[in-house]
Amino acid sequence: MTRPVPTAARWFLASIATYMVPNGIQMVLLPTLMAIELNQSAGRFGLTQMIGQLPLLLFLLMGGWIADRVDTRRWLMGVQAAAVVMPLVLAVLLWTGHAGETPVLLWAFAWGLVGAFSMPARDGLLRRVAGDEVQRMVTLALGTQFGMQMLGQALAGQAARWGVVPLLVLQAVVVALGVFVASRLPPGRVSHAPQAEGLWRGLAGGFALILSTPVLRATYLITIGMGVFFGGVFLVLLPLAVRDLYAGGARDISFAYVAFGLGTLLCIVGLMRRGGARRPGRALLVSQASGCLALLPIAFTPPQWGYLACIFVWGMSGGLAMTMSRTIMQEQSPATHQSRVMAALTLATTGGAPLGALVSGAVIGQWGVPGGVALPIVGVTLLTLASMALHPISRLQSHSHARRVETAPARS
């Protein structure tokens, strides 16, 4: 029988939802406006996606450093309130016919800033609302994340029918709702946080802990591969394959992203039903191999349903990878460094995407979609093998999974 989710955890999941629905809308509208409407080249579109993700690369660690020192509830309320302005400004510019590449790029960059300063704060809250069930809450959080992101992507897929301006207004409304949701989160900041620690020393603290802890170091190396190489696939290869292989538009781009989200959700539901994974390191390694195999058929231009099937399976691998990597980092890092360690993790995954987007766009521009598929397969494989050489990560056991097994009621 599934145990109920505490009230604080429900508000935490609702806070994720009010960020991820607008994020899903942005993910589809950006390539629709740039790659489809303005017909950017592969290289230029890769640069566009890099600019949109650049704030994550530049400010995620600062966001984690701040989140370890402030009242997380008030901080998230302020960030959500500031984020309401961005889609409304772009909506007005589009409505009046004054929006070109530059305003769209500024909208994408500003939304990246919101992610850089809000995601570490939510990550730092997770263990506070999870108690002893860290792996369960990580799974629920990722399920909410991809379910709500998929909803936003599906809504943005109606751009041809509804228009871009109403979708931008909807994005602003959901972000505004997030201000109220954030006000219901637990107040306060992390206990024993080193308040007197300077900015640069604080930023280095998360990395220093990761580099000095073998299991965190090995996990981090794998997440770098996911962020740079799989991130480039997600941001650049998916929409360009839709355009170049299948002559698709906004609806087809949303189909690809939704297929990924459905695969991720299916994996997460399966993990929840079986109580998680006893050996998260082993599951993480399996996810990398299966993700590479899922992408391989795209290089041979399958029919569009086959392309979507590949993305669906890749999404299943991604769900397993993200759940296991976040479980390991949450369980193995101390509470005093929680937000900074998770910010460093997000920097490796989401923050690595700008470089991945730029390189993926250049490779696709030179060698087409097949080259764009080969790049992540080679990169992820090499970094995964290097991680296995650094630590026997396959033997790692989950602390929270073990506690759940010990405290589970006996079945008659």
C-alpha cells in the first residue's frame, strides 16, 4: 500500500509543478520561434540554445550558495515573482510586432536565470520534507517534474492553433501561482549553515566535497556526460531531427519532448511501485548503456513513429539515470552542503547543456543528424568507463532504500 505524502511534501511538489509547466512551455516555444519560424541554421540554433542555458552554467553555484544561507521560502517567492515579468514582456512585443531574435534570446536567458536561482533552493528543501525517505521523495519530485513539464510541452504544441501570445500569458499566470505555492513551503534555512563563509570559498565548498568523496566524484563524472552529451541531444538534436528528417513543426517538436517525458514517467512509476533501487550505482550504469542504445537507430532515419519510440525508450533511461544520480548525491552529502552539492550536480546535468548544445549544433551542421547521434554515444560511454575506473559504484547501496525495507510492515 502506498503511504500518503505529508502536507509539506505536497506543497514542495506543487512548487516544482509551478516551475516545470512554464519550463515545458518555454522548451517548445523557443525552438518553434527560432528553428521553425525564423529558420535558423543548425549551428546558429545550437548557439541560441547555448545562450538560453548559459545562466545555469554561470549562476547555479551562486544559487546553491545563497540557498544554503537564506530562508528558502522567501527566496523562492521572490524569484517566482520576478519571473512573471519575462513572458509578459515578450508577449507584448510579439503582439505589437516588435519581436525578433534579440527579444526571444533575452527571454530565454532570463528564464535560465530563474532556473539557476530556484532549482538549488528546491533541491535543498527536498531532504527537509523527505525525512528518512530520500529516494522516495527524489522519485516523486522527478515524476512531478517530468509530468508537469510534459503538460507544458503539450500546451505549447498548440501554438499553431492558439498562437504564441496566449501561451506566454499562460506561462506568466502559472509562474504567478508559484508565488502563493512557495509561501506554503516550510520556513527557515539550513541549520548549521556556515553564515560567515565567503562567496568564493562557499562556491568551492560543494565542489571540494564532491572531489574529496570517491562515490560523489564517480557519480559526478557520469552526470557530466549526461549533461554535456545527452543535454545536446535534448536541446538541439530532437528539434532539428523533427525539422530536417520529418519536416515537422511545433506540434511534432512537442510530440518528441512528450515521448521523452512519458518514458521518464513510466520509469519513475515503476521505481515507485518496486520501492526504488537497492543498488543505485548499478542502476545508474545500466541507464547510461540503455540510453546510448536507444539513440542509435535515429542515425538511420527510422519512420517518425520509430523516432518517437527511440525517444520514449531514451526517456526511460533518463528517468532511471536522474533518479539514481540524485539519490546518491542527496544521501551521500551532508546537510550543511546540501544545496551547493545539488547545485553542482545540476550544473553538471543542466549546466553542461550549453556546451552540449553548441557542440551538437556544430556537429549536426557538418555531418547531419547521424553525426549528432554518434557524438553522445561516444562521449557518454567514455565518461562512464572512466567513472567505473575511479570507484566500484556498482556495489553502492541506498541508505534510504535499506531503511524502507527495515521499517516496512511484514506481509502475512
